[in-house]
Amino acid sequence: MSHLHTRLFFTLVGSLAAFALGGIVFMHIDDGSRVVHVVHSFIIFPALALCIGIATYPLTRRLLRRLERLEQAVDALGAGNLSARVAVEGKDEIARLAQSFNRAAGRIEELVGAHKRLLANASHELRTPLARVRLAVELMGESADPKRRAGLDGDIAELDQLIDEILLASRLDTVASPDADEEVDLLALAAEECARYRDVRLDGVAAVRRGDPRLLRRLLRNLLDNAQRYGAAPIEVRLTRLSGSIEIAVNDAGPTLSVEQSQRLFEPFYRPAATDRSIGTGLGLSLVRQIAQRHGGEAAYRPLEPHGNSFVATLPLRA
């Protein structure tokens, strides 16, 4: 680079600095004259900001993508996906944050898994003493007080149902793949379940989708049991085809539940305060939601006008 070019280069650098300050720039020419330029900061500031933005965009975008992946993993963990992890990239603060998240998520998954296994194993072990109690009641024969024996039979049946529901809930939590995947005629399945009860009306359209027939039957049975125990006649089962899904609604004419109660209906072991606490186990509707979610759907409660309740399971027609 010639001497003139060097002088021009540093003159331009000085001009850029002056541009940032919005001042006056003096440019010297070889013949000794000088030219005065007045530069306004409102012209150079946007240009400098644009240059800085272009220069830092790749780095900023890379950091934002890593933070987005970390945010997605946090959302997945909060939604119940305990296996959610995030890739550790680099050795900066974001990488250390990702490592901390993975350690915490792993620990949470271990604790929840241990709790579910303990619950399932304890429920399974209860089967043996329960069978012994049932055998002892049967050996009592006709000499036992009929009223006391009837009470014992009812308690045994309720305990047996509770163990069965706890085992099913634990299995739905721990086993990712379904036990069966078959074509299920939901209208025919609903007709079979409605035939087990009196004064239950069935209405709706035919719908077939793939799924676990045993679980879908359990979903319908739990909804009908809930309506029989806590609702009032008439009880209606209605299948409605929506856009890409089927809605299974079990309606009853019982007292409409409050907003506070309706928000907790699908929680395990929840029973409204006004109901008879000796009826049911409080796991029926929780299993309905688990089964619906296992098939890609959801369960919800809707109040009916002027009174009544509607418990709805919505399932996509495509598995």
C-alpha cells in the first residue's frame, strides 16, 4: 500500500469515528488544502447498528437455537415426558445449564419410576392376603351372620376393585406400548356396555378406530359406573363424529357440579365432598383420562343446562 493509500485509509477510519460522534471531519489533500465534511450521527448510527447486527447474527442465532432446544425440553418435562433430555453443546454457561437440566430430569425420572414400581408391587402383593380373606369368608358357610357376611363380601369386592385399578393405573404409567392394537367398533362396544345397566339409552354414529379393546371397554365402563353411582336417571351414551375424531359422551341428570369440583374430577382418589365417600375408589375418572390420553385423546367434564352432567372422552379416529 502506498503512502497516499495509507493516509487515505486512516483518514477514512477517523471519519467513521467522527461519524459516530456526529462531528466534523477534516480531509487533507496532498496540495495542502483541506476539505471539511459535516457528518450527521443520524446517518451513521443505523449503518453501524446494521453492521454490528450482521456480524453478530450467526453467533446470536446459534445461542438462541440452543436456548430454544432447552426450553422445549423443559416444556416436555413439565408435560410429563420424564425422558426429555437436551443435547450438551460446547463448554459455556448454556452447556452447564443443559447438564444441570439433564441431571435433574434423570433424578426425577428415577424417583417417579421407583414410586410407580413400589405402588405396583405393593398392589400385586395385596392379592395374596385378599385371596385368603375371601377363602375364609367362604369357609364360614351358613353359620355366619348373613348381614356381616354380606358386608365382608362388599368390602372384599371394593378392595379387589381398588387393587385392580391401582395396578392398571401403574401399568398405564410405566408401559409405553399398548398390549393390543386392533380395529375397534366403538358403537358396538358401547352397546355391549350399555346392556349391562338398566335405563341407559344409546345414540350415535358408527365409528371404528384402532386401539386396545380392553382399555376402551374399561373407559366406557368407568364412565357408566360413575353416572350410575353419582348421577341420576336418565343416563344417555352418545357417540358424535367430529372433524377427525369421535366424541363419547355419558350424560346424566344429576346435580351439576361446581367449577371447583369439575377442575379436580379427573385427579386420582378425588371424590366431591357431597358424595358418599364409601362408594367407589376415586380412580375411575382418572383411569378414563389415562386411557383416553393413551389413545391420543382427552377426557373432560361439561355441565348441562338446566341441570345435569356430561363426561366426555374425545378420541382421534386415526390412531
